[in-house]
Amino acid sequence: MFKKDVKKIFLEGGEGYKFLFIAAFLAQASFIPNSIFLYTLKRPLPVFLSYSFSLICLVLFLISLSFYFKKSFSGNEKGLRNTIVNNIICSVINIILVLLVMLVYAILSQQFIRVLPYFSEKNITSLIILLIFIVSAIVVQIIILSVLTLFTVSFQYGLRISALGKVYCCILTTFVRKFFRVLFYSLLAVGILLLINIIQNLSENILSILMPDGFFKNFIFYVIGAFTNGYFMFILINMCITIMNDMEDKIKVKIESSKPKSLPVFPIIVLALFVVLAIIIIPPNRNSIDTFITDIKLQQDKGDALGKIGYSQQSIYEYDDAYSKLISLKSYLQGIKGWKVNNKALQDEAIKNFDTALSLNGQNPYIPYFKGNLYLLSNNPDSAIQQYNTLLYNKKAIYEGYFGKLKAYKIKNQKDNIGETLNILVSKELYFDRFNNIENLSVKKLEKYIDELNDLEKNLGPKMVYKAVEKAKYLDFQTAEKELMELKKLYPNDTVISYELAKLENQYRSEQSRYGLVKDNAESFDSQLNKSLNKSDEVNKKLFVAQMYLNTNDVEAAEKVLGEIYSKFPGDIDVIEQYSSVLTKNKKYDDALKVTEAALIKNKENYYLYYINAMCYLNKKDYSRSLENIELFEQITLKDSKLTKKLDECTYAYALAFSYVIGEKNALEEVEKHKSNIVLYNYIYATKAWREKDAAASKESISKVLAANNQLGYAYYVMGVNCYEETVRKNLVDFSDAEKYYLQSLEMLPDHAEGYFALAHCYKKWGKNKEALRAFRKVVDLMPCEDHRTDPYGMTVHALGEINNLSQYDVKEGN
Amino acid sequence: MGLIFGLFLIIGILLNTIFIGFNALNIIYLILSAAFLIYSLPFTKKVLKFGVNVKRDRTFNFIFYTVLLIIFFSSGKLLSSKDPMQYSYDINKCAELIQDGDVKKAEKQLVKLYEKNPSNPLVNENLAVVYLKDKRTDLVKVHLDNASKELNFDENLWYNYGMLYYQQKDYKKAQECFEIAIKLNPNMVKAHIYAGTMSYRLRDLRRAIYHLENAKTISPNSPEILFHLGRANMDLMQYKDAEECLSLALSNKPSKPLETSIQELLKEVKGYRGGNK
């Protein structure tokens, strides 16, 4: 059955094809009157004129289509004039109906994009959503085919407007009855449409190779397009007729039963629905500037989204481009305002401001376009042409620049160039200038837009902070700081800038010069970010500020900040941990214990509070309770492999602290009571021996620690130091043992600057200069700041010196 | 249909002549369109009596239309060589030749184009690329400088400047140029790779890793990127990351010489990670 159908659809009834060809050509023929007017007027056409031409072409298309039906089908016995009038009226309703379906389809597609991220989850819900969308797309496609059938039937029978509803009902019933055939046809139509698209693209490419640009090339292209589109229309019409072929009598009954003067309910409903949907979808009062501003906002959102998924460079590009567009538009508006109020200074300033836009994105095509337009306003056609010429090689060129060029050539009266420019405009099918209306805006309107752009700039300008943040990522501190400082001057009250500046200054802090900057910016951040914060944000903010105070050795200020937030949120565990830690640092052991003991009632499994307790009791010389708490800490951390790093770090710190007091009698007694705790007991003795430079004893103890728990990076480090010292003292040359332990330690502690520093020295002593250089570089990478408080041995300064000395051993290869 | 098509052609070319005036091409188009129209007239067919023999009519039709089309389009191609778009087409052809490795042929054609229009930035840029391949740095500089007058914000121009400085072993300048290219087009993977390798050569390892990570984000399975990233990570003693990158590079079928380099480096990294080198 389908095979027969296909033959019918593709081949039968080609007598009136020439009318379809003419109709298809006329549908797109508005380029002819547009070109004629452009060549005659030599300036952009008013938008309404262009739209009027399209409307006239549409009417001509419908008339030509009527001829086709009159020639090919004999179902309509009315006169040609009557048929044409009827057809045009019904077509308007049909076209609106198609547009209505398209609008629904557009809304559907929009929703589809929104739910697209859910598909990555690959669960049953996402499958159902996908299925719903596929089904609705097919339904919409079938509805479009049904409207096209109505279109065909109304031409075939010369339908009156009042009969449209009844006939459409009849078509829908037929569609339900012949569902599978309809489905097949609609899929076939989509396939043919795709094929035609490919053919048209191909012919466009071939034409651009074989023919010069201009009107005639477009003409030939549209003639070829008319052949393909005409044939597509021919197939569609045949499809609709095949579906409806046994319904002829029924349709005729419907036509006869409809009263000519009855109210056309169906068209009224279609019109009403269309108006409602159009009001909902199309935003009111849109002009080129509004669209431009919306684009800038969208681009800013795109930048945000790209940044969030880790495409930082792409995100910065979007911010730069958006900001560049903003500045160029603002400068243009300012320039026009200057021209309108006859203020030369304002015009010059506007021209100058384009440089900022250019520095943000040199490829912004609006810069030469707007700048050229301003030069034209100030009657400087040569500079204007120079600007428009740069658009020639811009990948994102806006061709409206050629209108500017046309104007400039007209001023200079260069006829050849005028003709060439007109030819380019026609070949690009550009007949009206989107931005033409800007120059006609009143000063008041211009000021309103400038204000709107200023508001947008307040939002977009600070986004430039991310460029500096990127530079900080690869340790280009000086440039990052310079950029952030400049931004701070422009936007002194911006929270993000203060936050990033505090972070950067902290990363590169030095006691002499940057402690003040870290604190100042942290305080700015604190004061700027105080409006309607939720608990979590407020806690995080205060913890950050306190950390900055701690890093700059202002422990009192840190304690004050944390004390305040503790009194506000006494149950918050992060605050409790930080506050008790700072109190311990400030030697307020009783206060710290008060905080931790109160918190431990509710948080019995918090390992860190036990560690704080252990340190406090140790400092209070209550060794028994101190060891009790550190054992509790150990028990909790051992249960969870994620806490191994904390166990490693805190046990090392505790053992080191205990090794200072072990000389005291009761301390020794207490330690001996914990002999069964192999790790703790031996760690304390290992660090004691290490401090006493008894490498052999230290090695013996620490190897017991490692035998009991081989996940302790610091223990490997202690072992490495002992091996190194032993080798040096014995005047040996093989440092392989030390290297082995250091590397094992660093595998677990990849950010341990001291470890790399020790390894670097080991390599240097061993004569492995290339490796030593690598390790010294790593020290500087981890600790770029020269802060003698956190780097008491001056590792960074020392490492920098060594890098300088050893650079002769650098690897020479590498492409 | 032939008649209608002929009429359309005549209308189109007449309008074109009114718009841009008489030129050689328009006259040829006009003659051809007229020939088409006259041939399609029923009167002509009657005179020629083709209607009698359908088979002969079809054969002649086919030959006539084919010859007409060939003359039509070849005259367009030949007489529109001064057209700026045609010029760009020839330049693009040369760029394709360069990409296919036929540098000598591309150079020959580009020199011809350069003689016709020495200020065209695209010709200059492509010539610079040709000379870059031959390592004739003095000529590269001349042509890039010429191109930069109008292509100052083109990422390829800055990339090629980067390559020029790289060949001149001025890695600092090369790095700056590659970074400008990235700023102009953050999706230009090769600029990210070279910015990374230049930073590596300058021993700015964190910067090298930064650029190479960005390249990896765009092209996650490129063995070349993974090799460079692995090497930079190794030099910054990030042995775990280095091993991951190099293993991934190996699994993505690198070229033979690259595979050998990756294997050597991987062996070294594993030695450090085992702690018993």
C-alpha cells in the first residue's frame, strides 16, 4: 500500500508544477524589491518597507498557488477571482494556525532544554520525560501536517472561512482513522525537508565558488531554491490529497452544510489563541538597544555557568566579551549624546573609551562599527571608513558596517565604492540597519539607557576579579595583585574583590609588608558581607576572617571574632573547633576546656575536641588526662580511613609536644602506663631521641610505629630525617634509605613543604642536582610567601637561592 | 518549464545589469540567458523540428543545457577572479594545501596572490605559516607584521607569532603570544599546549600545568597533552598525577616516538613512587 502511495506522492499530477515553481520563487522574492530600492535610494530601507515587501510576496505566492490548484484539480467550480479571494482569506487563518502550532512547539522545545540536564542521571524518570518529549514532538508534527491538509483542502475546494472549522474536524477524524499512514507521511516529510536543506546548502557553496557575489548570484540561488521548494510543496500537497482521497463526498457535504453568513467560530478561536500566546511569549517594547542589553546579560549568565563547570578560560572570555560590548555601547550612546548637545569633549571621551572595550576583547565587532558611526556623525568619513574596513577580517563582523561605509562614500562622492558596497549589502541580503534608530533617540532616552548600562556595569565590572584569580592559580602574584588593586579602586565596596584580595595577600603574605593588607581586606570583606546572611554563610565568613587574623599572627583579634560567633552560635561544631583551638594557642587552656567539654556532651565522637583537650591538659601538666584524651582521639580516627590524615598530623604534633616534657618524672611515669599503645608510646620516644640527635634510637622507635601503622606520613618523614642524619654523621655517600622514606612520606603528605626541603638537601648532598633542583622548586611552589613566622627556617628564601645555584643542572630537553 | 526558467534568467540578469551596469560577465550572462530563452521557445523547436523525434530532442536538450551551464559557470569563475570573495576562496584553498602538507604548492600559489595584492592580511598570514614550516624566520616576521596591520585581533596571527618566537628560542615572548591567542579564543587547544610547553621550558611549572590542564579540559584524551602534563607534574614532584596522566596517554594510542617517550617517563615516575629508585 505504502509503495503505491509513495509513487503517487512523488510523481503523479505534475501538470501545474510551473505554478508551484513560481509560487515558491515568489514566497522568497522580497529580495528583488528590496534590492531595487536599496540600489535606488542608496541608504538603508525603513523596516516597515521590507516587511511590506514580504507581505506582498506572500499574497503573490498565494495567488500563484491558487493557479496551481485551479490547473491541477477540478473539484472547485467557482470562478478564479472568487477562488483567489477565498484562498487568501482562508490561508491567513491557516498560516496563523501553523504559527500557533509552531509557537507551542517552541515552548515545548524551550522546556526540553531546561530538563536536558536530568537525562544524564539515566533513571526511569528521565526516560519517561524523554518519551513524553518524543511523543509530543511527533504529535506536533502530525498537527502541522493536519493544518497543511486544511490548507490544501481549502485551495482544492475554494473553502469559505465559515466552513474551515467543520472541514478541519473532518480532517482530524481522518487523521485518527489513518494514524499510521499519517505518521509515515509526517516522518517522510521531515526526511525530505532535511534532504532539501542539504541540497540548498550545497548549491549555495557551489555558487559561491563559481559566481561573483551580488544580486545575480542571489537570484540564481533563489531560482534553484524555487525548484527544490516547489517540489517539496508538490510532495506535501500530494500527501495531503492522498490522505483525504476517499473523503471527497464528506468534505463536499460539510462545505454545503456550512452557512455562508454564520459566525466563523474556528477562525476566531485560532486568532484569539494566537494573540494570547504572542502576548505571553513576545516581550513588549523591544528595540535594538534592549536586545543588545539582554544579550549582554545572557552572556554574563553564560560566563557564570561556564565558570561553575570548570571552563574558567571560556568563562573569562564571555565576561570580557560582554563587558567589552557594554562599554562599546555605552561609549556610542555617550558619543551620540555629545553630538546632540554639541559637546565635543563628551564625544572625544566616548571615542577614547572604546580603547578600554578594545583591551577587553579586540574581536568585538561593535567597536569599529560604533566608532565609525561616531566619526560619521562628526563628519570624518576617512576615519569612519578606516574603522569599517577592520570589520572585513573580523570573524564576527556585523554587516551593518557596510551601511556606514556607504554613507561615508556618499559624503566623499566615490561612485565606484558606493556600487561595490551596495553589491556587498545585496549579496548579504541586508536591507535595513538594526541600529539606525539609536541615532534618532532623544537625549533623555539616551541618558536612560546610559544609566541602565551603568547599573549593569556595576554588576559586570567586578566579574573581572576572576581574571586575577586565574593568574593567582599559576602564581603570577604581581599581575594578580595589580589587577585586584585596580578593581578595588573601581569597586571599593565589592565583597568578592575584598575576599579574593585577602586570600591573595594571605597566600603571598610576609611579616614586613603584607600582614596589614591581609587584615584590611578581610575586615572589608567582613563589613561588606553583612546583609541577610544565613547561619552557614555567616559562620563561614567569620571563620575565614579569623583564619586571616591567625595567619597574620593576630591571635587576639582571631579570638575576638571567634568568641563573637561562638556566643551567637554556641552549637556550631566548626566554630567550637576553631574557637577552642585559638584559645589553646592563646594559652587560655581552662577556657578552651570549658568550650570543648560542653561540646563533647553532644558531640561524643568528635575527634578534634579530644585532641584539643589532650593539648590543653598537656600544657596544664595533667599528663594522665592528656594521654587519655589523645587515646580517645586515636580510637575515633582509626575507625574512619578518611581521618587517617588527621590522625597522622595530630599524633605527630602531640608526640613532638610531649617530647619536650617527657623529662619530667610524672610525665615519664604516665607514658610508661600507655606502653600497650605502640604507636603513641614509640612515637613519643622516637621524637624525643630525634630531638636529642640519637638517630639510631629514634629509628628503632619510629620503625615500631610504622610496623603498627604504615599510613603515617610524618612517621616516614621522621624516619627519613634519621636516616639522612645517620648517613651524614657516618660520612657515608649513599642516601638511598633517606630518599626512600622521604618519598614515602611525601606520597602521603603531598603538601609537606618541610619534607620537600629535607629531600632537596638529601639529593644535594648525594650529588643528585637535577632532583635537588626539582625538590627546591616544589618548596617554593608550596610556600611562595616569605613569612618568617610560618617559615621560621626561611625555607623559601633558602630554596630560591638553591634554585639559582642549581639551575645549570636543569633538564635541557622538552618541546 | 524551460521557457519560464529562461524568462527568469533574463529578468535576473537585466536587473543585475541595471544595478551594476554593463561588464564582460554581465554581457556573457545576458547572451547565455537569451540563448536559453530562445531555445525554449515553442517557435524555435518547431523550426528545428526536434519535436518530431522525442529521443533526439532529449539528447540534444541534454547536450545543449550541459554546454550552456558549463559556459555559464566557467565564465563566472574566470571573469570574477578579481572579486574579493573569489580571492578569499583561493586563500582558503592554499590554507587547505598547507594543512594537507603540500607546502610547496601552497607557497607557489600564495606568492602569486601576494604579487597581485601584497597588503592582503590573509595572504600574508598564510605565507608566514608556509615560511614557518621552512623555518625562514626572517620572512615569517615580515609577513606576520604585514598581516598584523589588519588582523591584529586574530588568534591565528598571535599563535603564529608565538611559533616564530619559539623557533627563535625566545620562549618568554612566545609564551606571551600564545597567551594572547588563548585570550582571543579560549578553545584554541594548540595555543594552550604551546603556552604550556613554553612555560615548561621557562620552568614556570605551575603555569605550565595550568595551561595544559585547560587544554586537557577541551581535549581530555589527547596523548600529546597528557604527555606534556605528565612531564610537568613530574617536574613538580606530583608523581601521582604524573603517573595518571602518562598511563592515560599510553591508553590513548600515541604515535610510536611519543609512546617511547611516555614509557620512559612513566618508568621514571613509577621509580619515584615506589620510593626505591
